Amino acid sequence: MTPSTELDSIQLNFSSSDLLLLNLALALIMYGVALDLRFEDFKYLAKNPKGFFLGVFSQFLLLPFLTWCLVLIMKPPPSVALGMFLVAACPGGNVSNFLSSLAKGNTALSVSLTGFSSIISIISTPLNFALWAGLYAPTSNLLRDISLDYSDAFTTVALILGIPLILGIFTHKYAPSFAEKASKVLKPVSILIFAAFVVIAFAGNFDLFVKYISLIFLWVLAHNFVALGSGFLCGKLFRLPLADVKTMTIETGIQNSGLGLVLIFTYFDGLGGMAIITAWWGIWHLISGMCIASLWKSKV
């Protein structure tokens, strides 16, 4: 058995208490993001539909399709391909607003897309994952063996993303001063908590990460390049302003890998290829996003 095919049979060590805390941390992150959201942000979408609809197209249709194409080309082990499909089906990551602001992108568009994508992901994440994973024979066979209950997946995404977002929006509306103060504290704290969980996951499975990192790094590098490139090219082809192009690139290239990890440890028993590639995505997209934002911050 080669190192790449071994990924399909290994499982990461992650206790039920770790999973509960990861769920709470992710819900806290989403609540912190929503504290900056206002009902007026969604009115912005009606006034500026082009950037919004292209952003939704890039993230929810183009990226999953290009991920499927990349899987056909690279032919990774089924568990790794399953992880790639799951990452592509997740909504935008919580740090995308910060990175868009750093890159001097369209922050209003970024906030609106993050809020909308997180809410719609209650439906789109399980459906997109099932669709594209079902179109690739090795992952389709693996899904049949796992017997994933998609109704449970819908519920999990709704509890982790939907409820905290709605609570955050109402908090901003009815207690704006509290929301402003809480946002300043929750954002860095929740991100640090999530980062700590990723570190714990690596520490508890250090030997596995060392063994497979050379393979995982190349797969994630290629996948993240496709994600960033799809957002950039989509914005450029439709002649969006540079600020909108920056935001589309970041929103498509920064995925909520935390949600992916929750789903993996809840429904896939920490399946090796899925978990390792999603965890590394959570680290790598921050590095690539910071690099791009730093390069772009001087270009307006």
C-alpha cells in the first residue's frame, strides 16, 4: 500500500469533547462575524447586483466545478478528493472580511458575501458536496460505504452557522454599542481558539502529518490556487472594478475549513485524507490570503 492510498484507511485522533469545543468555537466565530452585519448590508446587494451575483457564482458554482476538474486531473485518493469537494462546498472563511479590508478591496461586498454565503450554506454546502462527490466514481463509492445522512448535515450547518449569524445580526440591530465592543473582543479571541484547535489536531496526529505533508501540501497548493484564480479571473472577465476583483478573489480563495472539520469529525469519523487536507487548508489559505492582501494593499 502506497502512502497516498494509506490516507483512505487512517483516522485522526480527536475526542468527542474536542469536537464539542470545536463546534462552540466555530459558532462563536460566526457570531463575531455577524456582529458587524446589518440588514442594510443586504440592501447593498440589491443596489450592486453584478459583483454580488458574480461572487456567488464564483464561490458556489465555479469553484466546485473546477475542483471536480482538478480531481479528475490529479486523481488523489478518494478520501482526499472527498475533502477537496467538501472544502469547495463550504462558505467563505471568517477572515475574508479582514483580508479584503487589508487588500483595500470592496469591504461592503465582502461583508455581504460572507453573510449571504454563510446563511445559504445551510442548503448549498450539503447539496454541493453531494452533487460533485457523486459525480466522481471513487468518492461516490466511498460515500455509499459511509452512508452519510444529509438531513443531519443540514441541521449541523444550520446550528453552527445559521443561528449564530441571525443572533449576531439582531444583536447589532438592537444593541449596537454592545455589538461594537463585543466584536472587537470576539474576533481575535475566537480566531485564536480555532487556531489552537488546529494546532491541537496537528499535535495529536503529528506523525501522520509529517508522513503525508509532502503529498497534502501539493494538493492543497493546487486547489487553493484554483480557488483564488477562479475568483480573480471571474472578476476580470466581467470587468469589475479592481476593489471588487480583490474581494472576489479573497472570498473564493478563503474557505470555511472549520466547518469542514466539524462535518468530518461528526459524520466521517475523522477520515484521514479528508481531515488532513481540510486542516492544512485552514492553515495554508491564511498564508496565501495574507500574501495576496499584502501585495494588493498598495494598488487601488
